[in-house]
Amino acid sequence: MTRHRFVAFCSIVALLGVSACGDDTAETGGTTESTTSAAPAVTTTRAAAPSIAPTTTFAAPETREYDFSAVSPVVQDFIDERGLNGAGLIVVHRDDGVIHHEHWGEFDEDRISLIASSSKMISAGVLARLDDEGVLDLDAPVADVVDWGAGNPGITPAQLVSNSSGLVGLGPDVLFAPYLCQFGPTFTLQDCGEAIFTTAGDDADVVPADSEFRYGGAQWQVAGAVAEAASGKSWAQLIDEIYVQPCELDSLAFNNPFLPLGSDGSGYPSAFNADPATLAPTDNPNIEGGAYVTTGDYGKLLLMHLREGMCGQNRVLSAGALARMHDDRIAEAYDGDAGGPDSGYGMGWWVDRLTGRISDGGAFGSVPWLDLEQGYGAYLVIEADSDTGGQLASQLFDVIDTAVTSLT
């Protein structure tokens, strides 16, 4: 974070009543120690997850030997050149399950990392699940769910989670004043969603829904509030029932780490130290970027996306819901693009229009991607920044593809 952004950031911290700013000379490139998995910062009493009969059984064929020997030298050289604290990588296959799982440096299978915007596909899946259950209509106005939806009466949940609501996104000003509650862990998600949707402070900046791609920001906080209101459950309960229980995810949870850890999203907050216990519980988790998880648990989520919404014998999402999330919604809805003619966006997933690859990279260096045609996915995590994670991922795309497709 530059000096002037740090000063502005700390001013906002003070306004929100959070004491989190210290020495602005600290680097945010990585943590100094790894820890074992700790209890999630937001805890709930688990209710039984809905039981939906499976429609497809995925049984692994005879064991196939994949050769990923070319991966480690690429990652190790990159870590050494950049002075990173480590990395984690998991590769999963629709038929064969986990086909590669490796860690470098301080990382191991127990390391829990903040994943910033790699949370988006998880969050979009919560709303897609509620749509599957008939609790929420992705294409009906938010105003059908909450009274405060009248503040923007035409916006739908599908538009919110495809960055197409017309509300102000993360650019050009991450710290857009009318939406600051999205980074404030002392609020509730309901209060924050209502404040964002009803403020007059954005009147000059809002554009019609499905007319422009505006990445991230407060529209995701609204989406989370709508999910809570429609279901009558907290975001933590939804994450637990939809993902944690059926997929047996010990590490996945959400918090609102940005202000407490002194991060503006431009680099990994070194104060986290891979330990969720450093984060106080909050009723206002950051929906677009507040998840933390291990490589193994994120791999289970990718495998669910490859297996028609199934985690083992438990259905998480319908095949139709997954198709909606994966498809290039902005192209279909308003002939939009996500920053260039070759870039599209679904619901929580970037779409590479040239390769067909979909991804959900995060500002802290995590990069998950799926090759739906070849039936595999990968999750790469470093604790640095978006550019650095993207550079390493770009060096691995072809290496991993060759390792997988040589046997398919």
C-alpha cells in the first residue's frame, strides 16, 4: 500500500471504529510461519444439511499415473526469484479425483490462507443453491425479497453476482465513501446491504443494470444480505450447510479481514499468519473476498463443480445452476466484456473466450481454474498479490494441461 493510500485507509478505519493501523512500512508479501488448522473465526450451531438424492455416481477407473514432475521446478524457481514464503497447488480430475497435491516453503496441507476474490465463485454458489431450492429467484428483483430493495427496484441477484448491477464496483475508487460498510466488521450484513442499496450518495454514479461490467465491490455485500433475508439464515450458517457439511470442509469460513488486518486488498496481509484465530467474529463477512481455506478443501469445491454439483453422495448444486455460473452471462445479457473482447464473466467466474478456461483469481495471489472440456481443475495459492499469482499461474497452465491431457 502506498503512503497516501495507507493514510486514507487508516482514516476510514477510524471512521468505522476499528483499531487496526500500525507501521505503514510493513511488507505484505507473505507470512513468517505456518500453523495447523484452527477453528473458524465465525462459529455457528450446525443444522442438518438438506438431503438431495444424487443423480450421478462418479467412480474412479483403474488408477492412472499422471506425471507432474515438470510442475515443481517451475514453482520452486518462481518462489526463489520472488522471495515468496511458499505456495500450494492441488489438481483435481472429474473421474480420478485429486491427481496432484503439492506444497512448497512454509505451506503444507494444514495451512489456511485468505483468498480474497477467489471467494466469489463460492458466494455465487450460495445464491445459486437458494435458487435451486426455490427460496430465491436469481432473476427476480431484490425488492421481492427485502423492503429496502425499493432503493434500486430493478436489480436482480444474478446481476449482483455477475458484476452487472450498475452499482459502483471496486474501480476507480476501492474506498468509495457511500459503500464503506462493506469493509466494516462491526456492522451487520443486513444493515450494510440496506445502507448500500438505499444511499443517495451513489446517485450520480449508478448506471442501469446489465449495461456495464463493474467488477466487485458492494454489490456482492448486497447479494449476501439478500441470501440471508431469503433463507432466514446467517451467511455463516449458509456456508456451513451448503458447503462445509456435505463436502466435509474443515477449514472454509468467511470473515471481513481487510480493516482488521490493515489491508487495502493490494497484497496479502502479513498480520494474518495463516491463523483464523487472529480474526474476531463478525456479523458482516466480506462476501466477495472474505473466505479462508486450505488447498485441500478448495480442491473439493473444484471437484464438486466438475462432478455436476456433487460432493460424494451429497448434492450441493444442480447441473443447471453450475451451467449458469460457468456460462458467459455478460455476453448473453448485454453483449458485454470484462475488460477486453476476449474476457467474459459468468456468476463468480471469469471466462476466457479464447481458451474456454474459467477462473476466479484473488488479490492475495490465489488462482483457481477449471477446464470443463478436459474435466480438470486446479487451485494455486501464494500469499502475495494478484499480479504475482497470475504470473505464476500463467507459467503453469500449459504444464498442468499437458500432464492431464496426456492421459485423456
